[in-house]
Amino acid sequence: MSILNFIRNLLQIKGYRVKGFTFHNRFKELWLEVKPYKNGAQCPHCGRRGKIIRTLVTPRTWRDVPVCGRLVFLVYCPREIKCKAHGRVQESIPWAAPYSRVTLRFEYALLTYCAMMTQKAAAQLLHISQSTLSDILHRTITSAREGHRIRGLRHIGIDEISYCKGRKYATIVYDLERSCVLWIGKGKGRETIDRFFADHLSRYQRKQISAACCDMGQAYIGAIEYWCPNATLILDRFHVVKALNAAVDEVRKEQWREADKEGKVTLKGLRWLLYTHPSRRDKDDVKRLKSLYMNGNRRIHRAWVLSDEFEQFWDLKDQAVAKEFLGNWCKTANMSRLEPIKKFVKTVKKHEHRLIPFVELGLTNAVAEGLNRIIKIVKNRASGFRTLEAFSDMIFLTIGDLDIPGQIPPASRTI
Ligand SMILES: [Zn+2]
């Protein structure tokens, strides 16, 4: 085996030939002179063969995946061709995307690493700066998603996410059946979500949507009712539970303000205990909550009992039973003489018809919650995002509706 063939086999170079190599030991670099296999040159826009006009004098370099700590560069002088449709263009390069400074294999490695680890770690592995990495990431993801269309959407979920340390908001649209993210748009108002329905879905596609899930805000509810005539609207479980927890916390705060020094000691540390899901409380927690009744803090105790009872709603399986349950719960809650809880009852009554279908389509919300959790992990891993572009790049890469590394040709998928 010749040394050139050895290098070609070692680096698994497909579709092009190695003509020579140079080691630059001082910079720990390996320069490979390469040449495409095929003799003809193709147009990068339409793939048609064109007449070769000239070969560029100065060679172009492409960054490849580093090997054993050495940076690898491919060097080649591309030819200029004349395409019948596109005129004078530089020939298409089999190992890299048009105008790219890195190889397709490098892009694949970058996408795979970024999906697994922080961008800082990925940049270290690939021996590039973090800003270059995020630039390449953004360009690769944008070009992979270009022209991509949404298909087969039946269950839709809409939610808001925050970025830039919670100062800015974006609207995120999920496909709840395939559990993936379809779209992310700046802002959280009606005009943002209208943009999604108007620009990204056809009239037929909007009619095909049979279930939709969102929070209690009027913007998303209004948009779904306007754009999806056949959709059953279900309120997101997460947001309903959050509203109830806020009501219980309001009761706790009231009591805290009224309590004397001794009373405050008994109330200390209650906040998180009240938030904890019943299944995650241990014996001591329950004992403590029950002791509230004896210690004279009956209002907090009553709020806690009510919120625990409401939790049963999510396990119901029949719409008629669910309706009866909600009616009974609201009646009891209204008699509690707790203002924040009464306010929550009003919300429940207003949205009753949007809560009850949950018992039969329960799965939809669980998916949205799961996706929310992944988004949180992505956000925490990067210690937050300053721009929406960077945040949406990572969301589309990890849970987008398009397999982005899968868009790179199989021959270039070796790391
Ligand atoms: Zn062309």
C-alpha cells in the first residue's frame, strides 16, 4: 500500500484522492493536497456538469476533523466552470458545502458534539474558538432547515420560553404526537403566533389539527380558535398546576404577614413543602402539613388539602366523571373562604370546557412537559443564551422536527 493510500484509508476519505501531504510540526498541522475523483466539474447550484474555464491560482483550504491532536487541512485549487443555467461559478466540492471553510465531516462532528456537550467542550475538542463554533453551527443548521416543510401535524402545543436571563420571551410550537419542536418565534403575543399559522401552515394543514394545547393566556387561545377550526383546545396541565400553586402560596404569604414571632417559626420552610407533588412527599412532610391544622394555621391546611384533592383530576379517565369532580371541587373550594383559591376556582370555571378533554387526550400534555424539561437542560448546559438565534439553534439540534446531522451525506458521517 502506498503511503498516500494508507493516509486515505486511515482518514476514511471518500469521493476524493490524496495527491500529497505536508506535516507542519511547528503548528501541529497536517496539510493534505486533495482532488475530487470525478474528472468532470459540477455546478454547486444545479449539479449539472459545466465546461471548465480555468483553475484558480491560489488554493482554497478546508478545515477537517483533528486527528491525534493535529489540525487537518484539505488543500485544493477549485476550477471555475460555465453552467448553462447559472453562468460562471466555482465547481461544487464533494467534501464541503458551497462557500464553507470546513469539511462536511467537520460539520457532522460539530453537530454531534454540540448535541451531547456544552459548546465550550465541543470547541475544545475541535480546536476552534467558541465564537467560530457558534457561527458554523448557526450556518449549518440554517442551511439544513432551509426549505424544510412541516408535515402530518395533528396535535399542536404552544408555549412561551424565556431567554436572555428571563428578560425576553419567545413562542415555541411543538408537534405533540412526534414530540419535537416545529417553530420558534420572537415575542409571546398574538402577532407572533399568528405569523406561524399564516406563514408555515397551509389552510388544509390548519384544518387537520385535531387537538391543541396551550397556557391560559388569551393570545394563544384566541389564535388557536381562529386558525384551527377543528381543534379541541386543552389547557396545559403544567400551567394549571402552577396557577393553583400560586394561589396556595398566596394563602401562605397572607398567614406569614399576620403571624407573630412564634407563628413564623412554624411557618418557616413551608413554601417548598407546599409545592412538592404528593407522590414526592415523605412521612415527615405529611406529618408537618397535618400538624398545621392543630397549630391553628387552618387556612394554610385547608388550601393544602384542596390543592392535593385537585391533583386527582389528572388521573381521571372519563369525561363525565371529570366534569362531576370539577363541579364538586369548585363547590368545596368556594366554601373555603380563601380568596386566592376562590380566584382560581373562577379560572377553572371559565376554562372548564378546555380542562375536561384532558382526561381523554392526557398524553399530549405529558409530552409538552417532557420537551420543556429538555429545553431547560439545553439552557442550563449553556448557562443561558443571550440571543434567540443561538437558543433556537440548540433547540432545533436536540429536539427539532428535522434530524439535522442526518442531512449530511452518509459518506461524511465519520468522526
Ligand atoms: Zn447550475
